[in-house]
Amino acid sequence: MSTPFYVSPQQAMADRAEYARKGIARGRSVVVLQYTDGVVFVAENPSRALHKVSEIYDRIAFAAVGKYNEFENLRIGGVRYADLRGYTYDRDDVTARGLANVYAQTLGNIFSSAGEKPYEVELIVAEVGAGPENDQIYRLPHDGSIVDEHGSVAVGGNADQISAYLDQRHRDGMTLSEALKLAVESLTRDNNGGERTLTAEQLEVAVLDRTRPQQRKFKRLLGRQLSRLLEGASGASAADEPDEPEGPAEGAEGSESPEE
Amino acid sequence: MDFLGSHAPQLLPGNRALPPMQGAVEIPHGTTIVAASFPGGVVLAGDRRATMGNVIAQRDIEKVFPADEYSAVGIAGTAGLAVEMVKLFQLELEHFEKVEGVQLSLEGKANRLSTMIRSNLGMAMQGLAVVPLFAGWDVDRQKGRIFSYDVTGGRSEEHGFAATGSGSVFARGSLKKLFRPDLTESQTTTLVVQALYDAADDDSATGGPDLARRIYPIVTVITDEGFRKLTEAECSEVVRAIHDRRLEEPDGPRAALL
């Protein structure tokens, strides 16, 4: 019988963390910013079908970087958790905090179980409240910890650099157009100080807009609407766009608009 | 829903143990739902009464709900079970949309509702039936469609108009005489309220418009712009117009003899 080599626990964990971090760093970044009417998610993603940003529940959305199959798995788990909660209790009882906790448990278990390889993902869970002070943004790194973020946050490839850039320039009360432009600026700066250009086609943009009359506040910004916001037209709110079918997606009580 | 079924089956309406029957059960029942299509969409409407035997259990119950952005469901039958079934149906459509990234087809939604009604068959045999009417805008075919059901989940597509519930016999007669395929949206809303008026006229379990309490039928319109519920003001306008005419002609508009 052969004796396995001794590896110290510190070394084992450091190796796993290193492995996960490398996987995450290979992907493109996602940034999440608060603006006056909600939270905007901007990802560099040329694919129209494979999303990095998705809706979880009425006021909660999810963004992820890393391996697609791993975070898609977590996303579906999150949707199931939220829908089951909302059905069992009430739609108001589904919170970003609860969801972030579930994700943290899952990621933590996978990270420390010896049998599995750690997930190479980093997640963001955000929820819009009634006002900007009630917005919540949680960042969940690969090891199952939770970081409570405010204002702006970046995950993925150049996360540190982008976060530093955003921290300097992000302020409270930005309009959607301003926040979006700042997000795109931060994504276009690459490692060695140079700049690339990103067009609307290479971006995946979504908002949690608290002014939406529907109960479900998540909305993707696509095509012309996105180009228009990127070009200027400051102050334009996603809720003002005419191409949006009015009427609640869910529940007759959603038809009134509480914040207008 | 599959996940709910495997994870928490006790939450599904069909998976409940049935208590032994002790005499007749007296529980609120919803009554009449009508639907009619017009060239740009479909209208689904319901009266506001729930009855418990000979007692009016509730005079302002809502029996028409949005299922998702492009469809709505109106329910007749045992109110408690029906409301829960609708809640589960709404949840399932939303869940599918979020997980898959696309909406179910209208046909798919109609089939799913059929399965849910069938799962309630045991209770239906004990007198707790739920019989909905499902209407929606078919995004692929670009038209409004109506589906009716029986207690066993049997699904049939209705062309033009449909009615379900205790007052449906009278409502259908009214719809049959007044319906034309070329009506506008506002004419169709008037049509369905006329039908509900006639149902309430002859069926004691169906509530007519209550002008004194300002309780009007729930009228919803689904077009390519999505689901819309008529506001109380809009409903009151339609109802008052009909009511004023009926003061002169209590039986409503006359169809031609030949």
C-alpha cells in the first residue's frame, strides 16, 4: 500500500484558490453600477444567446463571470430557490441577502470539498429597493465568501484595475446614460493602459429599474435603445422607452406604479 | 412544475390527501367567464360574484388574472383551488421564461394548464371542480386565441367566442347573437359586458354590474402590446352605456330575425 504525499491544508487551499482565480481571470469582465433609478449591469459579451446577466426575481438580478456551465448551473439554482420561496410565502419574502447566502453556502461547500474541483466563477447578486439607499449589491468570489458592495463593482479579468477606475469616478445620483458610459469606459481600458473600442453589439446590458410599473423590474437594453443611451441623450430612462409593452407581467396588483 | 413536484410535492394542488366527505361542502364558487376575439387580439372578462350555496359569498371577487405578459386566465369553479391553480400557473410560466430565456408558446401554455386541471380530477369528482378559460395573443401566429377546458383537462380551441361557468349557457347565447368577426377592441369589450349582463339576468349565481357599489366586471384585453386590464373608469363607462340602453330595452339589443 502506497502512502499518499503529505500536502499541508494551507497549501491545498492556496492551490485551489489559485486554480479558481486563474480560470476567472481568463474571462471578460462584468461591471455593476448603481444609478439614480436602479442598478445597471454591463458585460462584454459578443453572444446574444449565452447571457452573463440574468433575471432571478422581481427585484433581483444575477451577473457572473467564469465557466459558463458552472454559473448557469448556479443561476438556475437561484431561480428555483427564488420561485419556490415566492410561491411558498410571498413575492416580497425573496431577498438578495437570502439568495446570496444560498450561493455562498453552495460555493463554499464546493470549494472546500476535496472530491470536487472548485468552481471557476465569481457572482454578483443585486437587488433594487424603493430608493438608492435600499439597493443591495453582493459580490460572491469563488471560495464562498460574501462581500457587500456599494456604488460600483467589477468582477472578471481585470477586476482590480476596473474597480479602481470605477471607484474614482462613480458618484451617487448618476443617470442611466452617465453610468452606462462610465461602465463602458472602464471596460475598454486594457491591462497596458491602451484603449479598445466596444460597440453596442459587443455589450450585454441590463437594468433593474425601480421606476418600471411592472412587478418585474429587470429589463435588457438592446439594439437601438442601447446605442442611443451610449451616444448621449442623458436623462433618458429605460422606463420611458416606447417599445416596452405596458401592463404587468405578473399579478394584477402590479399594474399601479408605486414610484411615479 | 417538475422541480416543485420532486422537491416539495405537498405544495402541489393535486397532491393533497382528500378528507372523507361529510355531507355537502359549502365553499365559495366563482361563476361566469366570457371571452371573445377580435382582429387585433382577444378580450377576457368575468363577473364579480362568488356564491356558497344560496348565499353570495363575495361580491367583488376577481376571477380573471394575467398568466404572463401575453395571456390571461379566467376561472370558474371552486374559488380557493382556482386561485391557487392560477398562482402556480403564473409561477410556472415565469419560471420557464427565466430559466430558458424565452417564453413558452401559447399552445405550450394551454397544454400546461390542461395538465394542471387534470391533476385536480380527484377533487373535481368530489365537487371541487375548477374550469378555466384561457386566452392569449399568439406571438408566432399574430392573432388572439381562446382555449376552453372541461374538468378532466380536455382542451379545445374556441373560434370567435367562449364562455364557462354557471351562467355560461346564457352568456353564450348572448355572444352568439351579438358576435361578429370584424368588431373593434372597444366593441368587443362592450360585447363581453353585454354577455355578462345577460348571464346575470338569468343566472342567480352570476353577479351583474353593481352601479351603487361601483363594482364592475373585470375586463382584460390582450393584444400584441401585451396584457391590459381595463381601469375602473373605463369599465364604468362601458357598463353605464349598456345600463342606460337597457333602461329602455331591458332584454338588450335585438338581433335581426333573418
